[in-house]
Amino acid sequence: MTNPLTAQSQSTQARLWHFFPILRWLPAYQSQWFRADLYAGLTLWGMLVPEAIAYAGMAGAPPQAGLYTLLASLAAYVVLGTSRQLVCAATSSSSIMMAAVVAPLALAAPHKYGVLLVALVLLVGLFFLVCGLLRLGFVASFMSKPVMTGFVCGLAIYIAVSQAGKILGLPRGPGDTLQQAWHLLTHLQQGNWATCAVGLGALALLFGLERVAPRVPAALLVMILGIAAASFCGLAGRCGVQVVGLIPGGLPGMSLPSVSAAELLALLPGALGVTLVTFSQALGTSQAFAARHGYEIDTNQELVAMGVANLGSGLLGGLVNGGSMSSTAVNDRAGAQTQVSQIVASGMALVTVLALMPLFHNLPEAVLGAVVIHAVARLLKVGELWRFYRWQRGEFWLALVALLGVLAIDILPGLLLAVLLSLWRLIWRASHLSISLLGQVPGQMAVYGNLRHHPEYRPIEGLAILRPAGPLFFANAQQLRDEVQALLHHQPPPAAILLDLHANPSLDLTTLDILWGLLAEARQAGVELLFAELAAPVRDLFSRSGLLAAVGEARFFRTLDEAVQDYLGRHGPAAEVIDKY
């Protein structure tokens, strides 16, 4: 007999392990893993620091905000996350979306820009946390992959164009992304040659090292070289190269932003959009690496982990954070065995905040622009778009519309367009139901298949068998009515129509009313209406509504073949292959 106290203790332990996954994996940590995790953590730190500073600039936040993000996001995800490889940090897409959300709201009061940024981070954290606690992780699956791919590709181009001016030494142009790109092309001669040399050199080094020495922390090396060049060659003073300037050091204080209810309400739609994009990217990244290493992630727990990470980041004055694709790839490639690599990176980020901030004074902005462009290059999935074009042309056009939406009408309208496209695709698919007309597969007495695809199958004389390929509901039940009415109006009509409803775990009232109408029409035409393979909830609904009694219990069958055999027993076996219907 199980001891109740022992069972309760085990239940409590299971709940703790669920909400704090670190309690499950850390006690099982093996000492031989530490060397690999240490190397991966140092490599990760070398990438995260320059990216964090660059992403802060993209969001319009002070440089230190990116580093404050790391203090909260890495630690929170190590304790609460379920992926062994995923790195929770600021990303290029979430950072540029922060600016897109806050900038229009701060036009009337520019001094409130920073406060609104912090409020946005906290709202995103709350969205994550609430969705995780309500177990809404499945919602991310409703974003069509082609549409999301198109949106992210458009976002990558948007970010690259926004950073190109830093590399060329040119101010950002007016208008949408296409107009800004044209502005850069037509003003190249006005660029700063020294800035161009620094930026293009940094880009060449980043892509070159990635190709020939992928385990080298290229971003850190480029940052060090850029600082050295600016310091010893006087690039800022003599050549006009823009540098980051003084970055305050020390630990940040924790505080809540002072914003009004109206300002929070104005931030809500943007916060929801940032949450959706950030989690979709994080989920795709974590699932890909989990599949590669043979384990499962808990989608809802991921939401909780990112919720806590963003709340912590907001309280410290940091940025929105999620699953960084580039950092996760670096972490995995460097040989990380567990989340200990992120503990190492978090510790080094703390050292950076406390002691190394003065070193970034002469960091050229062109280097940061190069770091961002190198990072977003991974988001530009041309191969995926080409795959969509070759395999499913319709999906390709949806992706292209989402991509052009970002470039032509800005990020947030482009995101809304992407969401609407995904919903339209879902609704269109749900409302266009395939309904098969079945016949008997030759040589297999109890197996039935689609006559319209396989004319060699044998129809049952006088019996039309219809099988919806998916669940019937108010948006597609009309198609079933059209199919049955076409059979009833055929001359001569079949003696009976058999509806196979195996794909329906339940039915809504609209569909039920349509079935009542079909029963009346079938009786008027002198045609029997039969049903097979009803789920228990559907049969209960038929019973409560009176449809079961109206049709007659003898006309409801557990299996399709049972219904066919009953029909043949009453009407005689089919003597030949016919194709009336």
C-alpha cells in the first residue's frame, strides 16, 4: 500500500520540477561536461555583449540597457526554461519592433521614450507569463510558417537597411524601407570614407570568420579591433567616425515606470505583436534544437520562463528578450552540454557591467551596424522562400505578400497583415472541406476508398457513401448539404445515402440543423438517410435533439462496413460496377 505522505511528497516534487526545471537537470550534472560548458559560455559572452549593445541602439535605448537585459534573461531562463541549447536574450526583431511600437507614441513627448520602452518590456513579460499560466502555447501554431517566414524575411531587410546608414556614414532617409534604400543608393557619394572602411571591414571579417573559423567569437573580435582602431588612430576626432561614447557602469536599480493608464492601453496592441513574433521565433528555434538533440520542450513552460525573463529585464531597464537564433546556434556549435554555459555567460555579463563598461567608449557605431547586419542575415531565408515557390506556389505568394507588407507599409501594419493572412488561410482551409464519394476497394471487402480519385473502385449499387475529410462545423456544413442535395436531385436518385462522420468528435447546432433539413429532403425524395461511425458526444447530441429517433436507431451503425452489409442484406448485393453518382 502506498504511503499517502510519500505520494504527496512525490507530487510536490513533480510540481517543483515542472515549474523549476533546473531542479531536475542540475543535480544530475556531470563534472566532465564543465569544460565544454565553460568554453561555450565564454564564446557566448563574446557574441552577446556586442549584440546587446547594438540591439539597444536599434530599440532607441541606452547601450547599457542591452547588457542589463542579459543579467535578467539568462539567469531566468536557466532556472525556468526547458531547452538545453536555447539562449534567451534580446533579438534584432524584438528590438526593432520595440522602436516601431514606442516611437509613434513618444512623438508628442520625446522625454517619455525610455519610460515607454520599459513599460512595453513589462507588458510583453506579462503577456508571456499569463499565456504560459493559461497554457496557451498552442496559439503560436496558428501563425502559418510561410507567412511568418515572409514577415521575418521582410523584417531582416528592414533591419539591414536601417543599419546600412551606420556603415556608410549616412543619416537615415525618409519613408518606408524601399524609399530608405533608394535614399542610401543615391547619396553614396556623401558617405564618410573612414566609416565605410570600418563598417565594411567589420562585415567582411564577421562573414569571413563565420566561414573559415566558426568557433571563434567573431563579434567580440571585431568589437575589440574596432575599439583599438578608433582609439589609436583617432577615428572619431580626425575622421568623423561616430562612436558609442560613455556607457555608465555598475548595477542598475529596480523600478517600475511611471506611465498612465492611457499610455499602457496604447502600448497593448504593440506589446501583443512583439510577444507573438518573439515567441514564434523562440519556439521554432527551441524545437529545432530539441529535435536535433533528441528531447522535448514544454511550450507552456517556455512562455512562463520568457515571461519572468522579460519582467526581470523590464524592472532592470532592459529590452524585450526571447530565443535568439544566432546566439543559440553559437552556443550549440561551441559544444554546450547544458544551461551551465548560460550561467557562465551571465556571470561574464555581470563582470562586464561592473568593470568593463569604460572600454566601450570608442566602439564605432559602424561596427555595431555590421554586427546587426551579420546577425539578421540568418533571418533572410531565401532558400525557404525558394522551397515554397517550388513546392507550393500559393504558400510562396502568401510569404511574399507578408514580406512586402513590412517593406512597404512598416513593421506593425506588416505584422497585422501577416496575422490576417494566417487567419485567412486557416479559415479558408477550414471552410473548404473535401467530401469523398466512397466505393469498395477490389479484393478487400471491408475497405472503402474515394471513387473520384480511383474510378476502379466498386460502387455499391443504389448506395451513395459520403465521407467528409474533416470535422463538420458551421463554416463548411453547407458543402455537405450541397453534396447530398446533388445526389437527391440526380435521376434516378440513390436508394440510400450513408454519411460517415468518423472525423467529427462533436457537432455544432448549425450542422445539426442542416442534418435535420437533409433528413426532411431525403424523405421527400424517398431516399433513406444512414449514419456510421458516430463519436459518443455526437450520438448523445442526436439523441437529445430527437434526430436519433427521427432517423431510427436501426439506421445508425458502428462501422462503415456494418452499414454497407446491412444495406446489402435489405436490398441485395451489387451485381455490377456502376457510376451513377
